[in-house]
Amino acid sequence: MSSNKTPHSLLKQVFGYSSFRGEQEAVIKNTLTGKDSLVIMPTGGGKSICYQIPALLMEGTCVVVSPLIALMEDQVASLLGNGVRAAFINSSLDIFEVKETEDALLSGNLDILYLSPERLMSVESTVRLLQRANISLFAVDEVHCVSQWGHDFRPEYQKLGELRDKFTDIPFMGLTATADEMTRKDILHSLHLEEGSTFIGGFDRPNIRYTIIPKEDEESQLVQWIRKEHAGESGIVYCLSRKKTEKISNTLIENGIRSSVYHAGLSSELRSKNQTMFLQEDNIVMVATIAFGMGIDKPDVRFVAHMDLPKSMESYYQETGRAGRDGLPAEAWMTYSISDAVQLRRFIEDSSASDMQKKLEHSKLNFLIGYSETIECRRKVLLSYFDESLEKPCGNCDTCLNPPERVDGTIDAQKALSNIYRTKQFYGAGHLADILMGSQSQKIKDQGHDSLSTYAIGKDRSKKYWLWLYRQLISLGHITVDSSYGSLQISKSGYEVCKSERTVELTVYKEKTGRAEKKKSVVSAYVMNEAGQELFEILRSKRQEIAKEQNIPAFTVFGDKTIYSLIDKKPKQHQDLSEIHGLGAAKIQKYGEVVLPLIAEFLETSEEVPELIAGDFNPKREPKNRIKKGMSSTVSESLSLFNDGLNAEEIAKRRKLVMTTVESHLAQAVEQGKLRLESVVQLPESELAAVRDLLKESEGLKPVFDHFQEKYSYGVLKCIQADMQR
């Protein structure tokens, strides 16, 4: 172990973080004493720090077992950006690159080496290579894949127990975000970690808001929600089938939302291309099957949407956990119907799993259905699945933000149950609802169901209501669903309701067409004034430019939280960057000379000081305005070049500025009467009128920027606004 470095000093110097979170420090101390660890931390909770810090403190190389090539590449790119000696060996490398990495390992020039479980356990030469090297630690990421009871079981992972037997003197660490008690016991046994320590950092992700709505016109529901809540933001939309991912992605594109698709049916080249685009750019919505996502480290995914029920609470938790890894507000949104549950039950029954495994999967699905229909705090229900309690409602889920009223629903429940009984328990919810509504459909006439005593007894309600009621009764356990035909059947407790031996409490039904009105969240987003929003876009644009030049994900340059910190602290000199969240020594050296001039340029030319009005850095602070009189030399230089015939893009290239800065210069010239708007912004009068109308109604530029789906840059909007103000 290095004598002059400590976990805290490395955390700040290498990663740019001022303090450890949760159980990180305890895990690190346990590892540095040579002990094994099982680490359960929520997605975005900082699991990688648990092995990265020991890797930098212990003599030798830390070997990380990682499930996906893309994940290895992203993590190595991020570590290299922080000045850590990291590499991977996988099928994407040629024999010369593999040899170069092996030589670095054997010569002691690697801090961290990433390997897949397949290469590690199936290629004998890999184990022999590690036996010749100085290995300090084995870290198994996504370790729930070891367990047959886990939701992503992989046989190659289970073989890792053999590796444990060959390296008995080296500490092992297993890391995952999702493992219930049964899965944890299986992991400890399979990897022989019983003598080690288990660290559970909690499953709560308070920055994620959970919202679930009934499936109606699902494509329209999704489009409206993204436009209203997440315009111009990165997100993931999960679908059950490949065909549906293609359809949903096309719908988003047709509605002006940038989208790509990912599923196992695409060629490996196209999957790689689409994933790279999602990682490197800032406003892509990826529509995918569950083939996409494991190990995706993109921190600024602002939402995850499910168009169908996932197969279990573990899957739901892990998939929704890919939103908001940076700790900033994010949302998990889902729309579902009874047919989703029927289809999943059919998948379970048609699988080759054992009867015990099928019973377990049905049980997990039942809990998820109950979660979807709960009238309690969703976060409390979700955490209870992982044996974790929440003392009071979270205030950041749909049932907390819009608490449902409760009523005695026994009479309507009896009508719905009686309808099932009188149709011989052979029909699905749609047909049953039609009977209660008194439908004149040919199917009802052919079956003679228009003569039933339950026919039309519910016509005072809508069909949506009866479908909702059937879902409620399923979640309460009064109805079961036949997995083969999707027919509804009455359970023992359901018969008790029919006989008035049991009452049914329901929420007051309200027609839902989309997102309920928001109330204040328990998590405060970073709120900026207009200048802050503009500087944010400038820095984000530069980050993306750097990422494309280096062919790395944008977040490995620096994340959104780092940009917010830059806006808040407005560093002027190189030494000021050490106070910026997420900037370690290597990144300061690499990017300091890029961001400092951008910030200085903006501060010189902006009429308003960029401020964070609310957020973790400076909550509830009022913005300060600074009005500059006259025209600065840098604005005059841009204006002079514009008058010489250069456009904004050409000026930006010549002056080595970003486009938004040059457009801001031209906006100042427009406002001071030095330029005519039409010489800067060439738009049809109809578009100009639409922008002007919205600018009149909006407070700031961001609502307008989002409304037009980023069609017009902040600089263009500022030019139009400047002309209006003049």
C-alpha cells in the first residue's frame, strides 16, 4: 500500500469528490485489510469507487469481472480520463492490442484490468496469465448474475467460484444494485464469501419520481408525457418485443423527438452504433428491449419509461435505476394493462424452468402487479420488497403527490365478481367490461351474454372504470388470471366478497389521460436563471464536441453536475478548478484550459450573471443581475467579422468560440441597434411570429427552447428576444 496516499486524498485528487457516500468508506477499509465483501448499493450509489480506491492503494492490479464489452469500454475511458492506468481484454481487441495489455499487466503497469466472465472462465490462458501477475483484488460487478434466483442469471458467472479456489489469498468483492435475501445467500455460497462482510447501502433512490398510469393510447400517452416533462432530455423506453421498439421509436421520430432503437435482432454493428450515439449525445431517447441497459453508466438519463410490465420487481428496480445516476431529479414512468400480466404469465408457463422456479417467478410478478395498483406510497411498497422500510410517505411518487381518496367499493366489486361467475370464469377483462356496460357487440349476442342478470348493470360507469376495477381486484388478490387464456377467475377471498363476508376498500376513480399535476418534490432540481441556462448549454455543447473528437461518451469528459458546479462557482483561475465537483487532477489538467476561457468569455459578454437559484450547491439563493453598458471589445470583434461577411459558424471557428457565444454577441448588437434581426436570423415570418408569441408568454428562454424541441438555439432565441426588447 502506498504510504503517502489515503482513501480521502485519492477521492479528491483523482475523482474530484469531497466526501464518501453511504457504505463506500467502510467497504474500502474492509478491503484494505484483505477481507472479502458483498456490496449491495443502489444504481448510481457509487459502487465502482469501492474497488477503484483500493486498486490505487494496494500493490498490484485489481481485476474487475464485467458482463458487457460496452460497459468495460466506458469505464476504462472514464478511468483513463481521471489518470488511472486501466485497460480491458475482450473480443474487440486484435492480438497485438491483447499482447500489449498483457505485457502491461505482467510488468505492473496496470491499476485495473477489466475481463468478461466468459473470457476469464472459458479461456484457460487467461487464468494462467493472472497467476503470473501480481493481483491485488477481484471485483465481480453485477454479481447477482451468479445466482439462479437472480433476475439475470448467467451460467458463466456461477463458474467464478472456481476462480475463488485458485486465488485463495486475494480478497474478492461482489457488487450489485439488486439482490433480495435469497439471492444474497446464493451469491455468498457460490463465490465462497461466507467469511467476508456484507454491506447494504440501501435501495432508496430519492431523486427518482415513480409514476404509473393505465395503458390506453400508449403511444400518444408517451409522446405527450415526454413533450411536457422531458423535452430535449436523454431517456430510455423499454418495450417487451423487438417489433414494438421499432414502432415506438418511429412514432417518437414522427413527433419530433430524437430517437434510436436497440434490440437483439439488430446487427452487432448497428447496435454498437446506436448505443454509441446514445452515450455520446445529450438528447437521444433509446427505445429498447431489456437487451439494452445492463452496465450503462450514462449519468444524465433523465427518465426511464416502461411500455409493458417488466418481469419482476428486481427487473423494474434495476431498469428504472438507470435514470438519474448523477443524483439529479429523474423519473420512472410506466403504463400497463392486464394483458401485460397475462402475457408474462404465459412466458413463465411456457419456459423450461422448474416448477419451483415458475412458482417464484409468479410470486414476483404478483408483487409487481400489486405495486402497480397500490394506493400507498409507491416507494414504501418498492422498498418493502427488498426488506427495507420507509418511515413516512416519500412525497415523490404519483400516489404521494396526488393522494387518492378512499371509498367502500364492495357493491361494485360484487357486480364485477358476479359477472365473472355468471360467464363461467372463462373470459378476459375487456369482454367482462362490455357485458357490464350493456354492449351490443356481436360476440356478446352470440354467447347469449345479453340475457345475463349482470348485463348492463354497470352502464352508469365507463368501460375504463370497469377495467380499472378488475385490475384493482387482481392486485387485491380477489381475482386470479389464467396464464393460458387470460380469463379472470374468482379467488377464495373473492368469493368472500361475493357473500358479503369481506369488504373492499378502493380509491375514488378518476379518469386518467396522462400525467397528474405535479406538486413540490422532495428533491430540488438545479434551477438556474436565464444566463445560467445559456452557459449550461455552452458547456454541454463543448463537452459533446470533445467527446466526439475523442470518440468517448460525453459523460466521461464531465457530467451535468460538474457543469452546475462550474456555473455556481464560476472559476477564474486554474487553481479554482480544484473546488469543482467531479474534476480531479487529471481532468483539470486536460480540460481546464478549455472551460476557463469559455466561462470568462461568457461572464464578459453576458448582461446577467449566471446563477443557480436552487440546488445542492446554493439552495434558495436569489439571482443577481449585472447590466453592462456599451459594447465590449470581444462583442465588437465578432460584429466586425460579421460585417465583413462571415456567418456565426465561421466567426466561431476563426475565434475558437462556441456558436452560442457568437450568437450571444450578435444578439447584443441587435439589441443596441447595430444589426438588423433579419441579417442574423433567416426564418420565415410565420416561424418568427410563433417564437415571438411564446417569448411574450414565457419567463426566460428555456421554456421556449424546450417547446420547439431545441430547433432554435439559445443564441437565435436571444437574438429574437433582443429585437423585441429594442
